[in-house]
Amino acid sequence: MDMARDGKGQDERKTVLWLTYGLPWPTDRGDAIRYFNLIRQVAARYRVLLFAVLESADEARHVAKLAPFCERVEWAVMRAGSEVERARDFLGHLLRGRPLVTWPYSSRSLETKLRDLVSTGSVHILQIEHSFLAHFREAVPEGSRCRTILSFHNFCETQYRSMLHMQSGAVAKLGLLVKAILMRGWEARHAPRFDRCLVVSEIEAQRLRAVAAGTAVSLIPNGVDTAALRPLPEAAAGKRLIFVGHLRYPPNVDAVRFLAHHILPALRARIPEARLTVVGDGAPGVLGELCGRDDIDLVGRVPCPLPYYQNAHVAVVPLRAGGGTRLKILEAMALGRPVVSTELGCEGLAVEDGKHMLVADDAESFAAAVARLLTDRALAARLTLEARALVERDYDWTGIADRLLRVYDELLAS
């Protein structure tokens, strides 16, 4: 399926084709926020074509939202086709040496469309988002002038291993371990095949260089729209925490459960009136055991989280698994809400404990840090000022998009 936008006159811009997992709209997931904010700025200088691998055809109802930025949008549903076709594609996937865990993100029809389009010579840059889609690089014919980019949002093997502790059952743990083992070497194998690899933090850059020496790597961090997200007025009286995150992502679910079962009880022993608001797609469905608690509000998916941030005094990010960098931290900083995070939660961001936010890993320390911010408003105000200055300087999407455009310019000049 596709959406094409007719243009009048000759467009002299070069063409970049983005391959994404999911659409850039709605912006209720970290990767969608990244796609949307970069694409809308890249579109000022490049013609943008978008090919998306979707979970279901229902997601395609949002395609029209992309018309202002994308010249053309194509999409394919994962695991589409008859049982016979899926079985044939699955066997072909394995015979080509691809890990089992990348099978769900494959689409023969999309790969064919990519190859046909790139073969015309009209695509100057192919940018693939997420390393688990790296096998689509095979759609670029040998000798093509099309430059290729692989954008790492995280490292799959590292992410799967970090999630092992979240599972109590032996079968679930084994499943994650198998996925991690199957993805071992995937990044090292595929990264060198691209003209440039993008990472979201210097830590990720070091990881990539360690497994794929000689790979050309550029740092294109996650960001926030500091013009749209301005510091909110001080919240009304109360002691309210907020967690914002997509709750179909297992590390976010684990973080909320850690909050609910360990951190919040320790905090309420100090501050009995403390309450938690959880905002994100999937709540309360995946957190049914928390329904009915009078100290937790499970809001679920909302068109805009700003009213909930307005009523919050502290943003909490107690992540214990996952990879990449957290847009939820940058968002809270831009909105003037002090943050408490685990060390892993803020990994890769240029933040300092005690200057931009507070960092704590165990439940008691985390609760104590939150209590400090709820009772010491001078400390909270100082952290929010420093944090806002940081995101304006280093994490605004405009400056980040300029970095990406320089990468494009470098590749096309070589």
C-alpha cells in the first residue's frame, strides 16, 4: 500500500528513503518521536520517502498525517500472506543466515519494492531505522550509487540480556536468552556493510566500535522540541509523581511494577500523601494487578500528556532494563519537572547526578531521592533550571537534525 503526493514543477532536492518499524505518527513511542521530529526537518532540504513495517494494517490509518513531510509512504504488515507464503518466507529467512528473532520484521513485498525503487537510481540515501531491520540492506543492488545508513536505537543483544531479570519463569528467561544468543554478532556482521551508522549516545558508539572496528559512526542523539515544550507553571499543592512511557514495552512495565511494589511503599512511609500517575498506551491493561490502589492512577493512552505533567511534582524513571536513551527524561526536563532515574535509565545522556537530576538504583535510595525533591523545592528548582539549560543546548531537535543533514552532505560528497 502507498500514499504518493503529486508535486508541481521540478524538485531539485536529493531523495532520502527512510525504512522504519512503525509509522512516525502517532508520537506515543520513543522511536516514533525520533522519526517524526527528524523527518519533518530533513524534509526542508530532501525529498523524503517513507517505507514502514507495521504490526497491523490498522496502523496505516495515520498515513495521511505524514503528507506534509513525506513525498511518498509505503507500508507492509509483518507476517502477512497465507500460511504457505509465510512458511516459505520463514525458510528463506533462515537459509540466508538471518537470526530467528528478525523474522517477524521481514517482508518480501517491501523488500521487493525497496529493490525496485533503489534500482531506478532515484534514491540517493537509504536510512534504515533499528538494527533488526538491517537485512533490508540487501535490497540495494551491487554497484548502486545509493548511500546507506543504519540507525541504532539500541543494541538488541544487550537489550535482551538486560531484560532477563524481569522474568521469574524459567521458560520466559530461556526465551530471552535464546533471543540474545541469536542476535550475537548481528550488529558486527551488518554494521560494516553500511556507509554510516548512527547511534544515540557515546556509550553506544563505543559498543559498536568494539564489535565492528572501522565502521563509520556518527552520534545523532535523541532530543526534544524545546520550542513546543516550555517549562510548566509550578504544580498545585500535593505530592504527585509521574511516569510516562509506552506500556507495551516490557522494560517500562517492569519499571512501573518496581515503582508500585517497592519504591512507592518506601516513599509513602516517609510521605503518606505521595501518589503516582502512570501515563502510557497499555495501562491499565497490562497492569491489572494495580487497579484499585488508591495511591496509583493508571491513565493509559492520552492525546497529550501535558495536563498530567502539570499536576506532577517529580518525574520518575526507575528503568532496570532496555537500551538507547530515554526521551521521557528529556521531555520532563524540557517541561521543568525534576527527575529521579536509575543509572541505567539515564545512561547515555550528558546528565550529572545532583546537577541535572537525582540518580538512585535501589528502592530505598530511589524513594529517598524522590522525598528530597518533594520536600526541598529549592533543590527541585535548581535541578530543573540546569536541566532545561542542558536540553536547550544539547538536545533540541533542530540542532540534532542539523547533525544528521551534515552526515547526508558528507555521504553524497564522497
